[in-house]
Amino acid sequence: MNTKLAALLAALALAATAHVAAAGETHEHGHGAGEVQKLRLDAGRKWATDAPLRQAMDEINRALAEALPLIHRNRFDDAHYRALAATVNSQVAFAVDNCHLEPKADAMLHLVIADLVAGAGTMQGAAASRRTMGPRRWRRRCRLTASISSTPAGRPQGLSSATRRRNPRATGGRPQPAPG
């Protein structure tokens, strides 16, 4: 699975399940240094949400739902990825600017926000990598990256023998003999 799609799916999954907000008077952004946190429920229940957070998450969900069909058909170009990343970043900024959460809910929201911002960064960075590699090499790299690991000798693993015969470049330029 290519990294852009993985980032989008992760962001969509988090945005769809993480409506985290609770009415509160304070909004602290200082969390203990070195604390490792993971997303969790509020005593077995979803966290309460407020209108600004729901609005931001709904907009991110809408944008991703519109993008996914094009992404799956490889019709989502660099401009689309940059626009989607900008939408995610602006909605995250809106949610952060308008939220009033208790510290525990805020901590959970920060975990979600970190993943959303990382996904947006991946979309922006992937667009830059794609431009320098060219679209054909980029698609090939995305397909092969998930299934190929290199041995110490640098020979790709995980490719079928038919793929190695058809595509010598997948084996480092060395044609493979037909089984015989």
C-alpha cells in the first residue's frame, strides 16, 4: 500500500472515531515530558464532543471521502494531495483554536491531531517526492516498496519469478532465466 494512501486511511480512521471533546473551562497544552500515551476511551465511553470539534472532524471526513475514490483509481495528482493536506491542516487549526477541553480529553485530542498533521505532511512530502521521481517511477516504487526487502547482496525478495522475468529492473537490472 503506498504511503499516501496509508496516511489517508489512518487519518480517516482516526477522524471517524475520535470525536474527542468535553465542555471545560481550561485548555492546557502542557503535557508531561516523556509520557507515552495511547488513544483510549473515557471510562469505556466515547469522549463528549463540542460543535467546533464535530464541525472540523466532519469536514476532514467529507474531504477524505471525496478523495478516496480518486486515490484508489490513481487519479489524485499532486495538486489534489496539496489541497487535501491544506484542508486537513486548516480544520485541525480550527479545532485547536476553538476547543475547550478538560486535560484528559485534550490529551486524547492531541494524539489524534498528531496523526492528522503527520498524514497531511506525508501528503505534501509525497507530492514533492513524486515530482522528482516522475509519476511512473513513483507508482512503481509505491507498489514495490510494500513487498520488497533487500538481502545483504541487494537482491529483491518477495517478487514472483514471473515478475522477475517480465521486469528485469525489479531485480536490479539482472534478467532472470526462465525456469526450466
